[in-house]
Amino acid sequence: MAEKEILLKVENLKMHFPAGRTLFGKTTSWVKAVDGVSFEVEKGKTFGLVGESGCGKTTAGKCILRVNKPTEGHIWYKGKDISRASRAEMKSIRREIQLIFQDPYGSLDPRQSAGSIIKEAIVTGKERCSEAQVADRVKELLETVELLPEMGDRYPHEMSGGQRQRLGIARALACNPELIVCDEPVSALDVSIQAQVINLFQSLQEKSGFTYVFIAHDLAVVRHIADVIGVMYLGHIVEIMEAEEIYSNPIHPYTKALLSAVPITDYYTEKSRQRILLEGEVPSPINAPKGCPFHPRCIYATERCRQEVPALTDTGGGHYVACHLCGE
């Protein structure tokens, strides 16, 4: 069996933002948006990062892109630690790591045509190309994302939401990336269009071998596209598993609660299943609870859960869980 090629490895990643300061500028409190996240992504595969709004998944993605400089931890890309890389060092690999935004309209310049947006991504930071070469490449990218070549003359406001998202994908592909961070790329689209865009992501991966970090809150979407899924809660990853195990073998109480909220199309199955209702609200990342971050809402919590943060432990077959009770 061939050894796995790890393209991206995140190790104990922390991203803390100052939340309060004294009169003299000393920080008094911190927002612990990401607080010790670790995972790895195999080349040519998709890692799905899922969780409720505010859990820190988008912040983790921004750290991978180096939009945010991590407070602590390491981000290994192709074996190189980029967590403390300078702007000049990042410039050489910036085109290899691209982002697809959640809002396909807000991420596009309304004053530029679709062709101009793609052209800008092609020529920026590269050796000079002829106009004919650039035009051919723009046409090729539009066709790759299943848009007609004449769409290159349209402006973002003349396109539908699905077409704008396809344009955003084409812009990312123009840089010939190896790793693409997808930040909730289908959440703003209609359900029928979501399926088309997800199928496009999968088709591109099969043809070109792209590696994705796919950030979303919809478990059904993530399960469909991801090879491995990481579940986040309050800045921590509480469970990592193969995608097919998300429904067949969830272990962490939080993962089970998330799954119980996913609608099922079969009426009788939906009516008979037991919904898990979590008590209370998600704690503030400014004043996170001591011990396991999930313990204030967990019906199985013990005194140990209230005092110790559980480590992410392999329960077998690459299935990791951060729970004192489940991991033993």
C-alpha cells in the first residue's frame, strides 16, 4: 500500500484575539476563537470542517491561508512550517493556496467583467503572457466551471448566485492551486444549485487532483464531498472520522446532537427517531469553561470533565474523539 502524502498538517493551532484593554494598553481578556486544533489533509482528498456558527472553523481556515497569523501552533504545507512565514516567504506559495468565499457576490469586484476578474488572477504574479494566451486561458476556465465563454463579458450583477460562485471558483483555479480552502461555498445558494456546485467540486478534484479544506455547517453537504470530517465546538475539534462513519458510528455527544438535528426525508423514520436537545447556550469564547469545552451542555459530564481538557484520542481506524468517557 502506498504511503499517504500529507499536503497540509495543522498542529495545536491557536488563534486568540484581544477583547479588552486597560487604559495603558494591556490586554485584559482574549477571544479564544481557535484553541488547540490539530488535523492533517492528504493530497488529493477533502477534509470537511463542520460545526455551529462561531465555533472557529472559518478562523482556522484564515490561519491556513495566513490571513491571520496564528497565536500558537504550526501549519505545515508540503513539509514547510508557514505559521510564522514572512510576507516575502508567503508570496512564493500564495498562488498555491486559494480561497473560495461564502458570498459569491461580495467577493467579486462589481466594476469588472467576469473575463477581467479571471484575467487579473491569471496575470498577477506571473511572467508576462500574450493577450491571445490570456484570452484562451479565460475561455478555458469558464468552460471548466461550466459557464459559456460569452459569460466573460457579463458583470457580477448580471449573473445568478450559482453563476457568480462558479466565477469565484474559476478565479481560484486561474492560479493553478494545489490546496483550496472553501469557506461555506454553497450555503448562500439554492438547494438545487448547491448540488450542482458540489458535483463541480468533485469533478474538478477527480480531473486535477485538488486538495480541499471544506468548511461548512451542513452535515449532509460535508458528508457528500468530504473524505474525512472534523467536528468543531468552541474552538476545539471534538471528533475526526471518515465521512462514511458520520452517520454509522458517531461517538462524541456533540456529534450525535448535531446529527439528530439533520432532517430525514423518510417520514416514518423521522417521526420515530429521538431528537437530542442540548441544554443552555454555547459558552462565550471570551470566558470559555474550564475543562472540556462541551461539559456545560453534556448530560454525561463528570467532575473530571469539568477540570481536564480531553485529548484527541484514536479509538481505532483513524477515528479520533476528544472525550474522557468516549475515548477510553
